[in-house]
Amino acid sequence: MVYGFDPSGPLDLVPRPLYQKLSANVEDRIKEIHKLHEQVKQKIKKSNLTYQAQANKHRKRVVFQPGDLVWIYLRKDRFLTKRKDKIMPYLEGPFEFLECVNDNAHKIDLPGDYNVSATFNI
């Protein structure tokens, strides 16, 4: 795909000098390779859109307004002091929603005893 042919040896991979004139056959081959590269790019873009649609199929967009009350999920790796064993609660709240950082990150008003960033992914 990259070179347009299977190189038979290392000398086939050496770049050609700039002063060397290309024949018409080589110029046609270069056009074919460029065309092939464009087809591969289009195929990759199409595949990425298909993968994106499949990954986002079951996701829903959640919109919070400042002042809304939300619950947080206490993951063991992020909240070490709050989740020491499996019988401790895994949800805590409600906490006040402060602002949207971007589509996925949101800032929440956490008390000081949590010792983590107040920005969460939704």
C-alpha cells in the first residue's frame, strides 16, 4: 500500500535522485499510487464514521443547568478513603452542579474532605 509494490530488496526502498527523469510509465504508476492512497483515506474515514455511530448508539446526551443536584459514583481507584471495601456505598450526593467545562466534563461543588478534583466526566 505504501510503495505500491512488494520490494524485492533494500535497494528498491532507496529514494531516487531528484535530477533523474521519470518515464511516462513511472508517472502513470505514481498517479495510480496517489489514487490508491486517496481511496484508502476515504475508506478509513467511512470506517471511522461507522465505528463512531456504533459506539454512540446507546449513549444519551445529558444536559445539566447550574444549581441542579447530581450524584457521583465513587470509584475505588479515585476515592480511596471513601471506598475501602465492597460494602461501602458507591454513590454519594446530592451535590450542586456548578458549570460545564466541555461536552463531557462538568464541575461539581464538592466538600473539602474528598481531596479530589471537582471536575467529573459524565
